[in-house]
Amino acid sequence: MKKYDFATTLTETQSYIGDLALPYVTAAFMQNRTVDSGIRVIDDIKLYAYVAKLDGSNLVQVGCDCDFNASGTITAGEVKLTPCCLHIDIELCYKDLEPLWNGISSGSLNDQDLGADFNQALQKVLIDAMNSDFENKIWNYTGTTGCTITGISKQITTNVVTGASALTKSNIVAAVDALVAKLPSVILEDYQNLRIYMNPKMLLYYKQALMALGVNTPADTMPQTYDGIPIYTVVKIADNELFAIRPDNIVLGVGAMDEFSQLVIKDMRESTLDNKVRMKLQGKADIKVIRENEAAKWYKV
């Protein structure tokens, strides 16, 4: 019978830098609800990347003219993705990790490498923490000199509806009505690709409102839609904020796997003899709305 002893089992020191860090760094930015909704992703950005956009107006003329007569305008624009450096540096005493060890070792692990399972658990902690923080930045962050990421909530400025009261089951249907009505007609024409984003609490209010209106009962399984437009929930969206936007109008940029991109788990007992483990996860990412005038936002002032 194998004997597993937390005090004597070494955590395997792991170091993934550059290309070797690819699966861990991409997972740290892409395993979240926002990415799962179908947004665009551009990876391997060395410094910055541009997403082109082209708009035309007043191009069509009336009449059969013999002479060429230039008319209208075409405006070329771009959205610049500049992945921001994000990292986790943490040092933990092995005493603090003993409950994790006990949980793993209580399973049927006679044929497994317990050290590998322990390391995988530590990796997951880092990746989940980065995903949670980055998804919050996707929606709510205000850029700083150290990091230029600006959240979607701050990027949408044209089609904005404000409310004086917090959202409840009594007013959320009217808020969603106003949100969708604020969108340009060209977006509403192809609503199949449109999404309404809110957090789960706001969706609960919306369902309660439908029940109050007699549209469905608590026993019903109601599709999460508004007049056929899917409602998509993201925990990190703030209370009293609603968004209507096509997922392909949002682009995530992930930095190239350079020297900055890395996942390192270091057992300090092998070097300094401290009963500690150091962990580092680093990567770069950015988020942009391509055409903010084709999206809408409702929020409480």
C-alpha cells in the first residue's frame, strides 16, 4: 500500500514561460462567461493590433449621368487593442495548503501521482482567480496609466438610457424596453445575433416581472429571451446595468507568448528551505467594443 505524507511530499516545481505557457495564459483570460457568449478573439498580439471598420454614407445618386460625379463619403476607422500586463504573485506557507492536500489524498489515489494532482489544484486556483478578475475588468474597469483596459460599460456612450431608481421586478421590463428601443434600426433588423447582457440578479427580477404579468408561473421553464433576443447573464456585470450588443461587436485581444507570459509554481523547500510555495501567473489582454454606436446601455444614475 502506498503511503502519502503531506510533510514529505514535494510539490513539483513547474515553470512554463513563453510558448510553453500558452494553454495556461489563454485559459486565464478565456474561460469566462463573456468569452463563452461568442465574442471575437484575437491572439498572439506582440505589442498592439488593429481591428478595421469601414462606414459609408450618401453614396447612392439618382439619375443616368454621363459624367462621373463623386458623391458621398467612406470613413475608414480602427479600434486599437493594446494588451495590458496582468499578473498574480503569491507566496503561501505549506501549513495553509494542508486542507487542500487532505481533500485530495482522501480520494482513491493509489494509482495516481498525488503531487501532480496537488499542482493541478494550484494551477486552477491561479487560472480561476485571473479569469474572475479579468471578467470584472471586461465590464467595469476604468483604464489607468499602468493598464489601458477600459470596461465595456465605460466604452458605450452613444445609445445610453438612464434611470433614477434601482431595478426591481416592478420596473425592469420597462428598462429592457427602453434599452432595446435605443438601438439603431439596422441592428434590430437582425436581432438573431443580438444579446442582452445582465447579471443573474437582474434576470431574476425580469423573471419575477413576467410572473407578475401572468406570462409564466414559477413552475414554468421560461426561455431567457426578450421578444426573441437571448438574455445572457454575466456575474461581473454590476447591479442596475443592462447592455444590448452583438457578441461579434466585442473583441478580446490576448498578448503573444513572450518572456512576460508565464506560469510558475516553485517549491521553496528545494532552494531556500522555507516551508513555502511561490506561484506566479502572468499574461496580457485587452477588450474593445468595435462600434459602440451599435450597442446600448441602461444604468441607474
